[in-house]
Amino acid sequence: MEALKLIILGIIQGLTEFIPVSSSAHLIIIRELLHWEDIGLSFDMAIHLGTLLALIIYMWRDWYEILTRKRYILFSVIIATIPGAILGFLLENVAESYFRSLFLIGIAMSIFGVILFSVDRLSSHSRSLEHMKVKDAIIIGVSQVLAIIPGVSRSGATITGAFLCGFKRSDSARFSFLLSVPTIGGAGFVSLLKILNDSSSSFSISGLFLGILTSFIFGYIAVHFMLNYLRRHNTNIFVYYRLIVGIFLVVFSLIKG
């Protein structure tokens, strides 16, 4: 039964990490609705390593070009990483407790859905990554800080930040995914080390790696879907989904008391 739970959590993590609907929120939601034990933020961050591996493999050509010919994009990724890294470290304990309430997740899902919809409509979507400046990287990096709240979505926040700077939808998603490598990698490996050194963990190490494996498989599928989808479509479908889920969670929390 434990293995099945961890497989399901890995699938949810993989499918929702790169789609702007918040993977951390969905991991909390499924456990709350099915009355599963909340293993904690460390486990949630550790299985992000599966989606990290999927992203690196899928986008290896992008990373090769960045490291050999387009180092200005690498510089932008580094600049955009700094705000999230600092705030993530300072707010880790708050994220572990208060930010994991279903009511707050519902509010965040709804409000940020409206923000994503508005910015997508107002953006010129005319710029490519070749035109990125330091101020763009800072704006996107600061927007990523909001992802500390489950329900906002790391990919949703950074894509919205890129929209705000006028980048094309597909380029916005591409930079968001590039930015997720140091962000997910750092947090994921720290969480993995915590789990490996914690003898009181409520799940097996083999179960953890099973979750990482499934998040890798479905994360690869999600990256492929998202990059191709945004070449031809806007983000409305994700906004509608966020509003439906957000309103449901708020009503559910109020009824539950």
C-alpha cells in the first residue's frame, strides 16, 4: 500500500510540476482528500528530483547551447535564481506548516489564476530569450518567490513573470524550465540528504526512489506537452482549472471547519 501511495504521489508530481497548476498543492490535496499521512515538505521536494532529471534530459540541447554559445542566458538563470533561493531558505519552516492549509491553497489557486489570465492577455508576447536583460531576470526571479505558497505554482509564477516582461509564451515556458534546474536541484538534494539522515522517516528509501522514478516518467511527458502546447495556445485552460479547484478547496475547507 505504501508503494502504491508513493507511485501516485510521483505521478501527480510529474504531471503538475511544469504545468502552471502547482505540484506542491496537488500533493497536499490528494493526501488530505484521501486521508493519507502528510509525510512532509522534505519528501515533496525530494521527489522533485525525478522531474529535474526529466527536464535535464529533455532539454539537453538547450543546456549545451547555453554552456557553449548562449552564456548570457546562463547569466540570466543565475540572476533569477537568487531571490527564490534566499526567500526559500528563510521561509522553509513557515512553508512546512501554515502554507500547507487547504484554505490558503484554494485562495492562492484562485487569485493567481486571475493574475495569470490578466497578464497573459495584456502581454505583448513579442520578445525572445535572446533579448533578455538583467531587469527581466530579476522580475522573473522575484516572481518565483511567490511559489513558496502551495497553490501559486513555481512554473506559473515564473511564466507569468516572463509574460509581464513581454516574452513569447513558448520562450517564457522554456526559461521557466531552465530556471527550475538550479531551484529544484538545490532544494531537492538538500531534502534528500535530510531524509537519508533521518532514521525516523515514515517511508522506506526504496519507496522514495519509486516516487522519484514515476515523477521522472510523467515529468518528461509534462515538459513535452507544455512546450508544444504554448507554441499554439494561451493559458486559459489552466486558469479555468485553477479557478474550479481553488473554489472547491475554499468551500470544502469552510464546510469542514
